[in-house]
Amino acid sequence: MVCLRSKQGELEALRHLGDASAQPTIMIELLDSVMPKDSGLLADLVRTTALLASLDHAPWIDVHRLTESNFLRQSPGGPFEFLEKLVEHELEDYGLAGLDKVALVPVVPIAAREDDLRTLRLLQENQQRDVVVRLPLTDLPASALADRVRRVAQHSGVERGRLHAVIDMGYVESVQPMKVTLAARMKVITESLLGPGATTLLAGSIPSARSGYATTVQNRPELPMWRAVNETSNESAIRYGDYGVAHPVPPLAGGRSRSPNPYLYYTVPGRTVFLRRHVPQEDREGEPRRRTVRHGLRRSRRGTGEPSRLRRE
């Protein structure tokens, strides 16, 4: 599983991944930079979600970073219902209405709000789908953690066997035994409730800030950490997830589009390469591209460009 942010470059790259059977699970965190209907970013999000849904690979959509002032939070039915209707309209425009395509898979935090859980139940009544609960690394007693997972399962109306868990380790610099022990303990608890293969370990090793011009190579501890958790729990394997080449906590953008990061990050086996680039003035100050939501999926299906490699900036 790879955790992405609502950025135009990432969304465009997702539309060129090709055969859905070869894709990892995609989780998209929505940020306040997703603005109202005239925003090109919202149109890109709808196009990308509809395309993945049409391939029976609906993305996991996480809205926990949206602030109360964001228009998605203020929309009738909340973010999930609002986005689902837009994606369904896009699928209908492409001739896929009524084919039982799941538009999106909702992700909620372990301490999900009551209104979010009510929305999940309404979505389930419309169409049964998977639901994902996201858990920070914690040393809560086993009974308390299990009760919180059961609360999400009961109040969301999700069918048995369709609830998944993501254990978010956040930023990791190295394989830390204490974090490995906590994650392995949480994995045992979630799998006892949800079954084997329903839990994903998520971590990221990209620092929040950089300075200087030197090209740098650093180790990526996400994979050794995942292996250590599996060895410690000694049960069925936990699924692997990471933040690609972005820091786990995005910078605050104040609801506006962010300037491109001057650093490029590329992953190579076991490591990350950091490069500094020159950001043209027009990219620093330019307005986001304007798009319309309608007909986006048709255009993406007819595209003939070479597949782009998913990378973070």
C-alpha cells in the first residue's frame, strides 16, 4: 500500500499506472488544498478516483486531515458522500452506471467522529464496501484498543471480513525495537478481530525539511521495520505500506495550493536519493490548472502518453 496526498502530479501519475491487477493499494489523504468545484485539483481527484473505480481498484480515501473550514467538511453528507456522488456521475458519464462499481473506500481514524460513522453506514446501505480504520502507534491496553476497533465496525455497518486496519508508525529514522514491539502487539490484536491479512503497517523515512545543495543518499528503514514486525509477531504476515518519498505529516497549506518542493526524492533498493532542482518562477507563483469534472475519465482512457513514474516532489 502506498499513501499519497491530494497533489495534481500524483493524481496524474495514478492515471497512467496501467493494469489495476498489478497496482498496489492506493490510499489518498485529502488536504485542505482540495478546494471547491471550480478547482482543478478537485476535478483531478474525481477523474483519478473514477478511473481506478472503473478498474475495480477503488482507492482508499482518508479525510482526517481536513479542517472544519474545508468545503468538503461543510458539504451535505460530509466528504465521503460528496465525493462519492461526483465519482458516480463521472462513471455514469463514461457509461458505467449501474455496474456495482465501488466508487471509493473510506478511511477513518480509530477515534472516528459520530457523523463520519453515520456517513459510513449510509454508504454501506447504498453499496457494501470495504472500510479502513487507521490507528496511530499506541500502548493502549489490549481491551481498550479492541473496543475502539469494534466501535468502528459496529457503527459503520461494515460486513464481517471487510474491515481493514492501518497501523501508522509515522516518521521512522531507523529500526527501533520499542516501535517494533508496539506494532507487533497491535497487529496481533487487530488480526484477532479482523482476520489475517487485514492489517497494513505504514511508515515513512523522509525528513520534514532539508537544506543545502548536495545530492544525498540515505537508508530507508521502512522495509526492515516491516520485516522485524513480522518476525516478532510470528503469525501471518502484516501488509507493507509507506509514504513513498514524502514526510508522513504534510506541511500546513492554509487551504491554498503549495509551491513545488525544490527537492526531488527517488527511491532505489533500500535507499532514497535526494536532489535539489531549480524551480522556475512561473511554477512558484502560477495558478493551479483549471479543469472540469465532466468527461475527465473519457480523456484519461484515450490518453496515448508514455506511463509516468510515480514520484514525490
